[in-house]
Amino acid sequence: MQFDLTKEYLDQIKVEINASNSQFIDREIIHLHPADIAEILDELTRDEAKFIYDHLDHDLQGDVLMELEDDVRQRFVESFNTKQLAQQLENLDSDDAVDILGEMQVDKQLEVISEMDSDNASELVDLLNYDENTAGGLMQTEFIRAKLDWPINRCVIELRRQAEEVDKVHTIYVVDNSDNLVGTLSLRSLLVANAKALVKDVYTNKNMAYVYTNEDSEEVARVMDKYDLVSVPVLNLQKKLVGRITIDDIVDVIREEADKDFQMASGISENVEANAGIIKMSRARLPWLLIGLLGGVLGSQVIGNFETQIGAIPSLAFFIPLVAAMGGNVGVQSSAIVVQSIANGTSQFSSILSRVKKEAILGLLNGLICGTLIFAITWLLQDIRLGISVSIALFIVIFFAAIFGTLIPLILHRYKIDPAVATGPFITTLNDVVGLFIYFAVGMMVFGL
């Protein structure tokens, strides 16, 4: 049955913790999934959470630690002394352990590593050398491998030994005597093969996907998504097998990228959590607010330049919000579609010209429909010249907004700049200013001012 943390159950847990009721913890909590235990710990104070955490066995502690929210985990890590922290890291997969180490100061890293087993310490030091946003920074060094020249009966014995260090066995990787990846061995092939047959007789090297340690994490995510992989082998630049990346790590990458793109599109310039400090949140939001402020000033200058004409025809002012809003909305729609296609890798063979052409035609169609509707509405409520002015201006604004919304993220992507910055306040502000100028220019021509 799926676990559901309610306020009543959480209050009961707090009461039992305050009463130091270890039997309740053993009976009600320890059997839960690590993610469910972490959900409980996220809602408790540090001392309350530590009471439960200390009742878990070492393996379960490691699993729960990685399921905690980042800020809660950070408080836990800070509560450990160096030796305790080293023991905790040794219970984790190498990729998880290096993630925690990477959040520490260098001197603290050295202290913790010095308390660890030499083999584990050596692996973590190697992983720390990789950028966290590359395949090397994501990979774990625990995986199952088989040698080409092993007989099947020896292979089974060796794999049993290796499996003691690997929590989840997704794939058996086949390597030569130089540790170069040559293929994979399926569990079915292993089970049905003759005990005296060699691995090289039953393995496969067809359609084998892999990544290199220096490849970007987003590229790794695309590879795993394209080939529906639950794990992917990682090779170093000498093409030797050095690790694997599992689907749970890639899900984290996808979620983080989606969060970052959403924040960028909303005008937040750096990755922040809801519980971040006031100063950090202000620093993340202020740059795009200032850009919006500048855009508003430019828009007011455009309106000010047409002050005399607006005084002569006051009804022109009624449709300023409409024109500005429609231009911003169309621009955001176009840029969002382009950014999504770039993120999914579906636009890599499409030229900028072809994408702009498609969005321009779409802008013409939507502009014609919206322009016709606003003409009819304005004609009924006001006069025909005002209807002509608003409809023609809206048609042109929608057309240009679609082009700007497509062109800007494609150009940013071409120059290796994150195109997500173009989907929010930047496009909206640009289209507001340009749209207002187009609106008044058309109005002046129609009314002959």
C-alpha cells in the first residue's frame, strides 16, 4: 500500500520520539521505503530526525540520506563528525558519495577522505576530478563486468562476487583484457549458455550505446531517452569502461534542467529553492525585474512621443494594453516551442530560416484571425477608422512577435547561450516596446495625423 504522510501521523511520530519510544520506530517506520522515511525526516527537527536515523541500519541510512531534501541532508552532514561522515559515505554508491563530498569545502573533503578505506577513497578522489555536469560527474564505479575469455561457469562465480558491491544489476558489460568495452551480456544468454562455453560466444555488440566521461549531462539524458536505457556505460578518453550511469541519476538531471528552464522563463536568473535566503532570492529575481523596468521606461517613452496624437484621438489609448499583451503572449508561445524542440533535440537538422518561415506563416494566420475579430468588436463599439487601426496594428504585431520569439532563442542556441533566457521577460519586454511603436505608427497613418 502506498505510504501517505498525514499531519495526524506526523504528530504521533513526534510524540513517540519525545517519549524515546524506540519500539514504535522499529515497528512503524523502519520497514518503510527509504523515500517514505526521508519524507518523514524532512518534516521533523534535526534532533527528532536524528532519533529515527540512528535506529536505521547502515545500508538503510545511506539510502535515506540520499532521499532527503538538500537542505535537510546538509544539516545531517554537518551534525556528523569526520569519522561518522566517512562511514556514512562508505555505505553509499560512489556517485552519491561524491555528490555529498562535492558540497564540502576542500579542507573538509580531505579530512573525510583520510578517514575512509584506501580503495573507496581513491575512487572518490578520481570522481571529484570530473565536472558535476558531465557523465564523469554522474557515473558510479560500481557495475558488473565480464571478460571475453571467461568460461560461463567462471563468469557466474565472478558475477556473484561483484554483485555484493552492486545494489542494482541492470546490465552485464563485457570487456577485453584491456578493459575496453566490447559489448553486453544478457541474463537470458547467461542462463541458457553451456557452462563450458566462453563469454565471447554468447555476448552481443549490436546497437551498443555508451557515453564518454567528458560528455555533458544533458547529452547523456538524450542518449538514454533515445534508446530507452535504464543504464548506460561510461568510457574514458582511452575508451576503457570506467563506470555506469543509471536512470535515477538521469531523472534528477532532467528534473533539475526543467526547474532551471522554468525559472529562467519566469525571469529568475539562478537556480533557487523555495527555502532559499532572502538575499539569494532577490539576487536571482532582480536582474530580469530591472530589464522589465527598463522596458517599461522605453514603452512610456514611445507613448510619450505620441502624446499629441493621443490627445487628438483619446480612444487610441484604450487598446494599448491589448496590443502589448498580445505581442508578449505570441512571442512567449513561439519561443517556448523553439526552446522545447532544442531541449528535445528535434530541431538539430532544421535551419533557422525554415523555423522562422514556419512561425511567420503561423503568425500571419493567427494575426489575420485576431485582427479580424478585433476589427469587428472595435467597429461595433467605436468607429471604423479605430477598428482599422487596431486590427492592422494587431496583425503586424502578432506577425513580428512570432518572428522575434522564434529567431532570438535560435540565435542564442547557435552561440551556445541557454535559449531559455528568451522565453520570459526578455521576449515580453521587447515585444511590448516594438508593439506599441507599431500600434501608434499605424494609428497615425490611418487617421492622417
